[in-house]
Amino acid sequence: MQYILALVCLLGSSYVQAAPAENKYLQAGDLPKCSENPDEAGDCVKEIMNTLIPRLRMGDPDLKIPSYDPLTIDRMSFQYASGAVSGRISVRNVKLFGFAEHKIDKINIKVNGDKVKLRIVSKLPKMNIVGNYKADMMVNQLQLKPKGNFNVTLFDVENHVSTDGEIYKKDGHRFLRLTDIDASPKIGDMVIKANGIFPDPELDELALNVANSHWRDIYGIILPETRNSWAPLMLRLINEALIHVPLDEFTKSSS
Ligand SMILES: *[C@@H]1O[C@H](CO)[C@@H](O)[C@H](O)[C@H]1NC(C)=O
């Protein structure tokens, strides 16, 4: 869910034109140019994002940009410690399906000198996340080392992302670099499927029933607690993409 901003920027970078020059920058092409006035620019940036999201779903092999529907994450791990539960969970070969259906509802931009604040509200009707997981955790005094596959489906995701960034100059262009990000996705419903939690498949099913009836509580605790794991990854992904996006290419010259 917090990949949404990253996605948008990945889309941006996948639009980079193959040029012999060392620096490859995203070209506006047929996309609108936005006003320099932050109050007017929000709707324009929203239109650019809503155009690029479905257009570039297959990625661009020439530019070595992978398809983002599914979006693949090779590996990610989370540390968790609170109350009776602590441990580490790592996920591998994760595929997120559904991003191409993602729609931006509202973008709010605030600029103060070279500092930028963005607030983005977006909606996704359905997202399916599959992959392998491996955990090493203590629940009360009990050590568990579950390992298996998971398949989580999220319905009616409404994402609220806020970011801080700064504008810098390079190669005669202006670029945006994000310095902080936070996301608080609201989820309409969630269905969790997994195996390997317990050696016994019946216990697995029991655990899943518990997880599925308490997903709201689990999610509400885990999302903020794992922020230290996902926020830096998001910032890195987004910033890697933003180095290809010269802001002046997408703004009307104010004359
Ligand atoms: C994951 O579950 C959904 C529905 O719950 C199903 O449509 C999809 O095929 C499953 N994917 C995998 C890889 O098992």
C-alpha cells in the first residue's frame, strides 16, 4: 500500500527515453504541463499519474523497467516486538497484483522555499499479495519458526500518504528528493491465506481463522510498528525514480 508513491515514481522512471546521454530523464510527451502554483498543480499532477498508471502497467523492457502489475519485491524483512510477541519475519518472492487499477483521488502540494510537502489520497479496489515467508518469533515463552507461502487479498484500499521533500538543482534542472514518508492505508476487508504456520494443517487452519477474524487489530498494530522497515525502502525506491524526473519538464514556464 505504501508502495503507491513508489509506484508512481517508478512509472515516471519507466517513461524515460532511451538516449545515448548519460542522464536519462523523463520526457513530458503528451502529458500535461502543470502550473508552478502549488494550489493549481495538484489536479494536474493527479492527471499525469492517473494517465501513467494504466499506460505503463507492462513496464518498459527497453529501459529495463519491470512490469509493475504484478510488482515484485525480492526480499523484505520486518522486526517486531510488542507485548507478548516479538521476532522477525522475512518475505521473499513477493508479488503484488492490482496496482494498475490504482486511482489517485487527490493531491495536495505545499511549497515553502525548496521544501515540499505532498499529501496524496488514492484508492485501489483490490490488491492481492503472494509470496513466501519465514519467521522466527517468540509468542509468550513459545518459540515459533513458521515458514511457508502466503496469499493476502486486500479489498477497498484507501491510502493516505504524506511526504516531505526538498527541491535541488542538477544539470540545469530541478528535481525533487523525498526526505520522509508516512502512509496510513485504510482497508475495507482482508483475506489471509497461508500455510506452514504449524506443522499440523488443522492448526494452520485454526490460526488462519483467528487471523482472519482479527485482521483489523493485527494490521493496526503491525503497520506502525514496522514503519522502520518499510519507510526507508519506500524512500529509496521513490528517490531512485525521482532522479529521472526533472520538474521543469512538467511545469509551464511562468512568464
Ligand atoms: C490467491 O488468492 C486469490 C483469492 O483468494 C486467488 O484468486 C489467487 O489465485 C490466489 N493466488 C495464488 C498464487 O495462489
